[in-house]
Amino acid sequence: MADPNSNGSSSTPDIPTVSQPPARRRSPVPLAILAALFIIVPFLAWYGTWFGRKLSDEDTGKYLMEENNPRHVQHALTQIADRLDQRDASVKRWYPQIVRLAGSPLTEIRLTTAWLMGKDGNAEEFHGALLGLLADAEPIVRRNAALSLSVFGDGRGRGELDAMLQPFTLLSTNEGSIASILTVGSEVRAGALLARLKRQGEEIQEIRSPVPGTINQTLVAVDAVVKTGEPLLVLSPDAGSVWESLRGLLLVGQPDDLPLVEKYAAGQEGMPPQVKEQAVQAAIAIRERAKNAPSPAPSN
């Protein structure tokens, strides 16, 4: 029996279809621009603060005056240091400004200034300013001043050079309880967060490292109550500081410095071969200097 719905044809009737518009292709241009921004914006931010970016004389002079922008000041000082390495005497025009910056209230400016002054061991204005920085409140500034003074053949910073070869004990600058502290073996840079101190009223004070090094001993535990001036931890010197100190002592070291120098000349665990080699050279120079030193005049 035939299907009552059939029209008698044996073929299946064609079913009309609705024509769909072609899918709209999204333009890749906005996505490309967005991707480029993710690359360009960080690059421009980095390039604007990269100390290797060359500055014109006009910008150098301008940056030196911008103490409210320490990155600009450091950029200018670094560029001047590079030009001094290239024996560019024209940078002497900025020496008065550099000496002025040695009195900056900002540690990062003072330490960079102290480092720069070691690039010209004939500038007496630098020599005088470095002697002042040798009494700075910050150890990192005193260390840079001592290193630069050695370029002048001035050994009055030997105490700081010797300190760079020895462990550094960090003292608490306030009273309170230890909220957190880094563990032994942590390597830190100058300015790195070492501990947090909880003071009255739940105020949290960050304790940062004044010098680079490796924590080799913690003297307090979390929740311990500490007083101002109490030792918190001990930092072993880092290889870079040791090498720089030995470089300075090679120039101005005296026999009193030999025990520390010879310790590194014998080799120290964790120190690269360059440190041992520098220590050997420093010890040789110190002995030669002592041997050739004039004998003291006889007393009457």
C-alpha cells in the first residue's frame, strides 16, 4: 500500500536549505598591535632606566640635578664613569656636582658617587669627599669609599676593606618580636629583605640587608622578642666583595692585613679561583711594600 503522504513519485523530494552567510574573518591587526604593546611597553620602561643608554651632555647635566629621581642621577653618574674609563677629560665639568651629590640623603646616590670617584685617582676634590664618605652611616657606602680611596693610594679605608673579608653581624634597629626571618644558606644582595619585626600596635618593620652576602647563622627565632642593637643574624661575605677588598688591599694593604688575606690565598670553600689568585697577588704586594718601606728615623 502506498504511503498516504506520498505524491506518487519514487524519488525523495529536494529539501530547500537556508543559505548561511560566510563567517566573518576577524582582522589580525588589533591582535598584532596588542601583542606588540606587550613587548614594546616593557622594553621602553627598561630602556628608559637602562644605565647603558647613552646620554647627551645636556641630559647628563640635567639628570645630575634630579635628586628626586635617583635612577636618573645614577644613570648620569654611570655614564660619566664610562667616559672616565675612556679618558674623556670633558666630564670634569661635572666634578663639582658629583662632589655635591656625595652629601645626598639617598644611600643609592652616595654609594654610586663613592664608586665613581675611584675612576679618577688624581682629582683632589674627590679625595676629600671620599674621606667624608668613609664615615657614612651605611656600610655599603663606606666600603665603596674605601675601595676608591685605595686608588688614590690612601689606606685610611683599610678597616672597611678588612671588614669586607669577614662575617657581618646584623643588629636590630628597633624593639619588637621577629615575625619572619630568612633561613641559613640564603644568598642576599644589599637591600634584600632579611626579616620582619613586629612592633607595638602591630606595626611591621622590614629589616633589609645593608651589605651582600650569605646567611650563615641566625641568632634569633620567629616570635623572639629583641631589643635595639641585639644581633639578629650573621652574613658571610660574598665573592664579589672579597675580590674587591683584595683588589684594594693589593694597593694599600699593610702587614697587619696579611692574616685575613692569607686565609683567602689558602683557598676558601665556595670562593671561585679568581678570589684565591687575587689574594695571592695581594699578599705578594703587601710583603713587597713592607720590604721597601723606609726605616723609621731613629729617636734621639
